[in-house]
Amino acid sequence: MGPEGTFTEQALRSLPEAGGSSLLAAATAAQALAHVWRGAAEAAMLPVHNTVAGPVPDTLRALVESPAPVVVREVVLDVEFALLVRPGTPLSRVRTVSGHPHAGTQVRRWLSSHVPHARWIAAPSNAEGARRVKDGECDAAVAGLFAAARYGLEAAGTGIQDSSGAATRFLLCAHRGAARIPVPGCAHRTSLIGRFPSRSDQLTVHLQKLKKHPFLQEVSLNVVHDGPDSRLLLADCPGRMDRPETARAVGLLQLSLPGLRSLGSYASAHHVMSPSERSRIMTGKATAEADVSVEPAPGDVTRLREKIDALDQSLIGALQQRLTASKEIQRLRMGDGGARIDSGREHAIRDRYTQTLGDGGGAVADAVLEMCRGQASR
Ligand SMILES: O=C(O)C(=O)C[C@]1(C(=O)O)C=C[C@@H](O)C=C1
């Protein structure tokens, strides 16, 4: 599960079936999977993707290098970070900050405005960062607030993430043959993983072409760098392998990218847990029925609203990322003497929204574009 006091531990504790099990700490994703292969653990919970920081390379690498892992369950948590220090340490005395690189990416702005002179020291996990602070090896750690009590630290800042609504996706992985955890009424996903030799953007260009195929419209492809000439790819297809559309997408992917290995089909998570739900889980007050992945029944307004809230959170997170990318393009273009607006590109974007969402999509595209580049001068 990773060391104690991580979001990964929270993800594991959120599963009712983990209630009666003893949890085994591991420093890295590779170590957690090694516990599974040695038979010391039945399954390993691994963080795989964050809406702000992207895929987690260590996890993808560990999955690729493992004999034949399968995913048995997925959990999604919204993440909020705190800056943890030894009690009584003022921000002005913070010279070094540690945490997982993914956490660092999500709090960069806060750190540069509140502790501008502090040096970032990457750690294999946020909990290891907190341990370093406890043992005096570092002044502060970026971690979940729940880690403070575990390491005898206090928060010098809470809710320090630059974007609200960020969520991390975790996969519970086991060896092939392990029983899938049935979640009645839940949607499923089928994932594939592989490592490919690739110079510069070769693989990305290949995938962009492949993505245009009608079988792959719903598939999500995540590529991460794994050294200068190597890339890791995680492909997620909606549905189970016994659904024809899923089988077709998986078949086409494996045909086009030999070496892409299936991680199996599993119950997918829709619900993003709120911090209060999570704190109940971490303090052991969760009920055994606290199943986070069940799809709401058609008449269940409360559950449907929860689903809408979770979807809105993802939309807000995605919009924040879009705003940052858009502003960067505009900055570069204007730096080269160009205009803020590229109307050809805007037309193409608007068309895409209208084609998939109908007329209302055009209005959404206009609002999104206006948010990203300001009002167009008429
Ligand atoms: O793609 C670009 O060139 C951008 O500047 C980004 C963007 C957008 O937000 O999508 C913003 C302004 C331009 O008029 C077109 C598109």
C-alpha cells in the first residue's frame, strides 16, 4: 500500500473488503508488487494517475516490470495537501521541503509564494517526506493532513494545492487468477500496459493516428517518458472484455502495439470521496457498506447528485488545466509578436464541441474559449 499515512493508504481503507485485512507498508510501487509476488500480500494498491500531475511513472514502470499483474478494483480520491512541519516551526524557517514529485507539481505555486527560498527534495512517497521532517532531515513535507498525527507534525498550511478538484486514481493489483471484487451495478474498465522504444514523439504521433479509428474513440491513452528512448503507455477502455466494443478496442490496440499487455477488466470508480468521508475512513469510522463505486440507481436522487458533484469536480479540474495550457500558448504566440487569438483553431475547437454535444456544445465551447483567452474584441 505504500508507507503509512499516504493517500494510497486512504484508498485502501476506503474498500470495505480491506477492513478485516492487515495492511503491509511498502516504500515504492515495485516493492508493493514484489510483496504480492512473494505471497506476503494478496494485493497492492497503487496510485496510477492524477488529474493535475498526470500518470504516475513509478507505478506504470512497476506494472510493466511485474510478471503478470491484473487489476481487481479501482478507487478515485480527491486530494488535498498540507505543509507539515515539526511543531512550532514558522514558515520563515522552512529551508527544505520534501514529498513525492507528483505532490510537488500540485503545490508549486503555493510553495513559491509562501516559502520562496525553500529547496525541493523529492521523496519516494509523501509519507517518507513526513518521516524526514520528523527525524530532522528536512524542514517541511507536502502530504495529506491525516499524516500529521502519524508523524507527530503540525500543519503550517492546509489546502495548499494550486488547483481545487484534483483527483488521484488508484488501482488495486493482484496476480493473475486472483478473484475480481464483484461490485453489483458498477461500470467496468479494461486496461492495458506496455513499454515501447520511441525516439522523441514517435509513439505519440502513432497513437494520435490510431486514436482516430472508430473502435478507439472511447479509449484513453496515457504516455509517460521512461528514459530518452523509451515510453510507457497505459490504455484504458470502457467496459469489460465480454462487451464486443471493448474486445474490439483491445484487439486493435494489441495488434497495433504488440507488447501491450492486458491488466484485465475491473469495477471502475465513479465516486470521488470528499475529505470528510475520507477522514471518517482514516479514523476507522467508515461503515462496512461504504462502497464508493456503486453506480446510482435511476431514482436515487441523492446518489445521482453525488455523481454530478464528482463529475463537476473533474470538469473544474480539467478546466483549470486547460486554462494553464491555453495561457501558455497565448504567452508564447504573443512573445513571438503574434495575436492572442487564433480564429482557425477556435473554429476547429467549436466544431468538435458541436459535433459531439449538439448546438448547446457551441455555447459551451464559446464559454470555455472566453474563459481561457478573455473576451474577443469585436
Ligand atoms: O491553441 C491555441 O493557439 C491557443 O491559444 C489556445 C486557445 C484555447 O484556449 O483553446 C486560446 C486562444 C486561441 O484563440 C485559440 C485557442
